[in-house]
Amino acid sequence: MKQPSCDILICDEMVRLYLPQIRAEVVSRMVIQRGLTQKCVAGYMGLTPAAVSQYVSRKRGCKCIEISEDLNAVIDRWAWSLINGDSSVTICDICRCVRRELKE
């Protein structure tokens, strides 16, 4: 199946509107479900500990979309890949899931 080509407007919208919520989900899962410290998660994600705290408390990352089963799997994969030091999840993976969710 041919992948859709990137469009800067779609990428911009994804990063501004949806990625903060998804990042908040990743951070929360790493802190709450996996029991990592906020300082540790900050290091994995290249964030400040204060930003991690805001994601965990949901002061950052509005709830703009429902988390579908596919997106849930990508979020879990992203959290796991950060812990393991690989880069198997891309913004394109996230974008495809969100775009499918928005179409439904």
C-alpha cells in the first residue's frame, strides 16, 4: 500500500494540535504505569522535569482526540522505544493513526 506523501500543513497541524496530547500520554505511561521518575523520563524525552510534571498533571497536552486502539499501540511502542533507546516510532506513524481517527 502506498503511503501518503507528507504535507507541511498537515505536519504543522499535527505538531501543534495533537502531538502535545500524545506526548502527555507517553509521559504519563512512563511515570505512572512503568514507575519511572519524572527526572528519568525528562532525560529520555529531552524535556525538562518541569515539563514532564506538567504533562503528568495534564497542564500540558489538551485532550483533542480520543485514543484509538491503533494510536494506543503506537503510544505504548513509543514509550517502550524511548526506554530501550531505539527510534522505531516516527511522527509519521503517529500522524497516520491520528488522521485515521479524525476521519472516523
